[in-house]
Amino acid sequence: MRQYKIVLLPGDGIGPEISEVTRSLLEAISKRHNFHLLFDEQPIGGSAIDLTDSPLPASTLQACKESDAVLLAAIGSPKYDTLPRDKRPESGLLELRAGLNLFANIRPVKAWSSLLNSSTLKTEIINGVDLIVVRELTGGIYFGKPKGRIKTKDGEKAFNTMTYSKSEIDRIADIAFNLAKDRKKKVCSVDKANVLDVSQLWRETVEVKAKEHQEIEVSHLYVDNAAMQLIKDPKNFDVILTGNLFGDILSDEAAMLTGSIGMLPSASLSRSGPGLYEPVHGSAPDIAGLDKANPIAMVLSAAMMLRIGLKQPKAAESLEEAVNKVLNAGFRTSDLMCESCIELGCREMGRELLKAI
């Protein structure tokens, strides 16, 4: 029987609750599809700070490096906001991405037919939406240098630097083009080339890369227009390729097409080594421990892990089918509630998903 080592990072807030649900589903799925998952639970974020005074203990990072895949729930809490930036929970996630060389963030956005009425957009706009945002994750303005805050004669000044090299753009473009081959063969590259030098290099590099993929239809949009088109005609998108800052914003905007950010999974990948799979939403400390969390985004992240990281596509399909069955049956967590639906807590939703499997 094939075995896989999975590092589970419950993290903070609602993280432990949705981790418990997801782990039970994965154990059931693995038995059904004849493989075994060895779970290694490790601390990260605020929970790690409480234990070790570090948001990413060296032992956690080492365990992740030695795994087949890493499954993260959520990190962060207001209780740590007064700590220095490098000591906060979010820094642990950035260090983990850097430590695993995770440069590509993949965020699928799918409009589930049972949730069309949950979106704030008209049904005819979102019905049939099925797109992927491919976001470069380790470059751009979040990591560029110089950065900082200085005193000047005119008062304090803060600055960040947006920077990309051709090689960084090449490797994220490869990810987008390869994904598009198995989809509708369309890539829309998003930049701000009319204003930013770095975006001019981005666009030029993507155009050169496109010549290696003649079967892919390539288009370009400025980020402001892309944000508008995502709301106006989201079905026109297939694979969206963009940098760190723009991808951060656009993927959260795209999340609302589904009705709730609680439905959005993601994968962060390197050229080799384990990937990181996590829901897009945060730790929701306001509902932590109240059994109100929506576990579906983490469950769908686990499905991405099965498909991409463990090469178990049939198991991934089983998990996704279970989600679809439960939603079609009218079961909802509070963030998805609508008329005539049945509201469930996090644990109850997990039980219904387990039945569906």
C-alpha cells in the first residue's frame, strides 16, 4: 500500500476545527482508495509563538521539507499584533514559503451550481465560472529591496520596491501555460505595463514565453481593467497569470464570485519538493471555538493536495463529489446560508461530508 507523509499545520483561530474535519475526511478517502496517510501535526503561527516564541520553529520547517505535502489551516490573531513584525504569525507563513521555495500560488475559483444564489452578483453572470489565478508568490513588492521607513526633513517616509527578474517571470509563466493546456487553453496575463517598468518586463517576458506555447491563446490586461472584467464577465477568464501584489488582490476579488471566501482552496508550489495546500480565508478569531467555521475551503485544499501533490486524482474527485452532494442537499454553514437551506456547524458539516463519502 502506498504511504504518504502529510504535515498538518492547524495553526490559529478556526484552524484546529477545520483541520479536525479535514483529517477525518482524508483518512476515510485514503482507506477507500487504498493508500495510507501518515499525519505529522506541527505548530505554526500564534500557536507556535506560544510554545516556542517563534512563528515557525526550525523543527516545523524541517518536518515540512521531509514531507510529501503540507496542509495548513489558518494563522493569525489580534493578540500578536503588538509583536515586532518578524515575530508575528504571518512572518511564519512567509518564512515557510521561502523555506520550501514556494513561488507559485494556484487559486481555483469555481461557481458551484448549488451556491449561485449565495453570490452578490447576478446568477447569469457567475453561472459557469471556472477559472484559476496563478500568482507569483516570492517576488514583487512584498519582497523587493530596498524597503523601510526613514526620517526626512519633510517628515517620516516609507517605501517599498517592486522588482522582478526575467527568470522569476519565466518560471511562473511556465506554471500558467502548463495549467492552461489541460483547460480551455487561454492565459490572461495581468500587469500595469502602461505605468510600471517592472510590468513592461513582465509583459515582454510573457510574450516571449507564449511563443513556446502556440496552442495557448494569450491576452494581456492592465490590473485595473482586469478587476473590472472579473466582475463584468468572469466567464471570459480561464487562467489568470499575475504578480504577487496584483494576484493577492484579484484572487480575493475572484473569491466572492463563489459566494464566500470560505469556499476557496489554494496550492503553493515549487519546482520540486512538497507543496503547501491551504484555504484562502484567514483564522477568523471572532468565531474560533464556536463551531461556526466553514471547513469546505480546507477540504477542497486537501483535494488539491491529493490531485497535485500525491497524484491521487480519483481520491480528489471523491472528496470534491462529497462537497457537491452535501451542498446540493441544502446543507450550509452560516456564511453560505440562504432560504430553505439547513444550517450546520463545522463538526456537523464534517459529519455530512463523511456520510457523502
